Amino acid sequence: MKKLNLQNIDRTFWGLFIALIIVAIIALFSASSTLVYMHHSALGPIGQQMFFIVLGIIAAFLIQYVPTYWVRFGGYILLGISTLLVFSTMIPGNPMVVSINGAARWVRIAGITFQPSELAKLSLIIVVADQLARIHSEEDKKKYFYRTLIISGIVMLPIMASNLSTAVLIGLIVFFLWILARIPWKYTLSVIGIAVLVLGLGYAIVEFAFVRPHREMHGPFKRATTWVARIDRHFADDGKDKYTLTDENIQEVYASVAIARGGATPFGVFPGNSKERDYLPLAFADYIFAIIVEESGFIGAFALIFLYLAVLFRACNVSSRYSDMPAMLMTMGLALMITCQALISMLVAVGLGPVTGQPLPLISRGGTSVLITSIYFGIIMGVSREQIQLRERVNETIEESLDDAPIVTLE
């Protein structure tokens, strides 16, 4: 029990974590009306998500006491397992793979369905941070840059086949870690240039060879037509046709209506009074931020944005005072993943970006997402706890040295 000393926990991080959990619970009851109607009971869908939220809190609490060197070691094992699982989603006819809404992102093992890409995101950040922390010279920068590039590419390739936005998000976080590790710009910018070129070329091929001729695409990248269609729809200037309800734009249209209702007053229509939750498909998932804006107005929206940004700022504060480079990079990578994913999800919900399918961390419904995000928090709070313990030991050593110092008197 001495190891579970509550005096060393990071109360600021726990406050942010609990605040997001409270928002998640309120949003869950507000946005799950369609699920309750489908199941004819609130106990099923809401009770299941509440179970994962409680499980996430327990996981975060316990993981904060796991030494960071064990976290780094476990990251390599988890990366190997999650990479194999992600590649398995590309195998046609794989009985473990579950397709939802045309996307083969889920794997079912022993009756449990989860997204292996969520595990891959977590483990890749840990491994890349650990590799970049081994840089001690200019020559090491080149060596570990290419090593992390290859590792990231192997993990991102199968993820890209079913979820391009997640692959791009992972690439963005790895890019930030390169910057923090002071990788030369000539390496990082060259990768960005090649990535933009490849994505642009791929967009042109899919657009002119499949989307415009209305041809069906097959193979592991068959969802590329969906991505291109979403981008085309977002940037198209259709005039009044833009607001004509279709199967393709139903989420964007009802999300816009929800945000417009919430923006009518600073505090929205108040929790529980949403109307668009009954019409917005998957209001409890990708577009839950639209329901939050509808019910809490721009005051609630800015408050939620502040919470996510506060997570990043707190991580910066913890990392700036910690001498352990692997732990510092790991903390920043995980905090950046939480914040960037949240901002992308919010931008999509308010119509400032094409549909990506990125959930709002901790708040969107989904057991895998809630658990993995809670583990993010647990690892970050573990690094902070170690930093607090280290500072206490240093202070104790200084005090003991002062007590043992001889007393000198001047006559």
C-alpha cells in the first residue's frame, strides 16, 4: 500500500481527467437517445459505456504506479501484437475481423470486439519516444530518424487501408516527436514533402479513375473512394444544394443545425434538451461535439476546448522539469495525441474539415477508445508521479546534507 501513496499523484492531471469524465457522462445521457430507442432500454448501451468509463478510471489509477521503464518495455511487446492484429484486418475472409459501416477496423477475440489501431497508436508513441531518446550525437539523429520512420511506416500502412485519418494523425504525432528530439529539418521536411506528394497523387488517381467515372474500387484500399468523396463534398461549392439532405451529407447537415441551435444563446439549450440527437446519425460517436455545443452553447464548447488544451499545457509543464528524456518524449507524444485528436474531431463536427471518423477522446462512445485514452492519462500521470517523487528525494538529500554539515563559527 506504500507504493500506492496518494500524496505523490498529480492532482492537476486527475482534476482534468475527472472533468472530462463528467462531461463524457453528461454527453452520454444526452446523445444516446437513438441507442436507447433501438435497445428499448437505457441499461444496455448506457450501462455498457458506464462500465468502460469505470474500468478506464481504475486502469488510469493503477497504471500511474507502473514504473516508466516497464511501460517502455511493454510498449515494444504491445507494438508487435497490435501490428500483427492491424495487418490481419487486411486479410480477406479473416473470421476475426468485424466490418462496421463498410470499414474493417475491428477485431473480435474471445467475444471482445476492439480496434487494434488504438493499441497501435499507443504502443507506437511509446516505442518512437524510446528510440528518439537514445540520440546522443548528430550521427545518432540520422540513425534513429530512419529507424523510427521505418517502424512508423510499417504500422501506418495497414491502418491507412481502413482509416486514413488515423494514419495521418499518427504521422503528425511522430513528426512532432521528431521536432522535440531535434531531428534536422532536412529529414523531417523531406518526409512531409514525400507524404504530401503521395497523398496528392493518390487522390488524383482515385478521383479521376474511380470517383468521377463511378467505378467501384477493390482491394485493401477500396475505402479510398469514400475518403475522396468526403473531401470533394467538403470543398464543393454547391450553393443551396449543399443543404439538401442526402445519405452522404446527413451527418454534416444535422450537425450544423445542432450547432446553430446551440449558438443562439451563450449556454445553449441546456443538457437534456437537444432535438438533433434524435436525427443526427451516430450522435453519440463522431459528432458528439455538435450535441455538446447544442446543449451548452459556445461557453460549453470553449470550456471543453480549454480542458483538452490544459492537458497539453500540463504535460509540457511536467516534461520541462523532468530529466528522463524517454519519459518526457512519451508524455508529450501521448498528450499531443489526445489534444490533436480532440481538435480534429471538433473541427469536423463544426464543419471546418471533411468527415474523418475520429472520436472525441474519453467522450465519444466506444469501449476501446475510452480504455486506451484512460491508459494515456495513466501513463502521463505516472511520469508526473515519478517526477514528484524524484523532487522530494532531492529535497530530502539536500536537507540531510545540510544537517550533517559542520557548524562553523567566526570569532
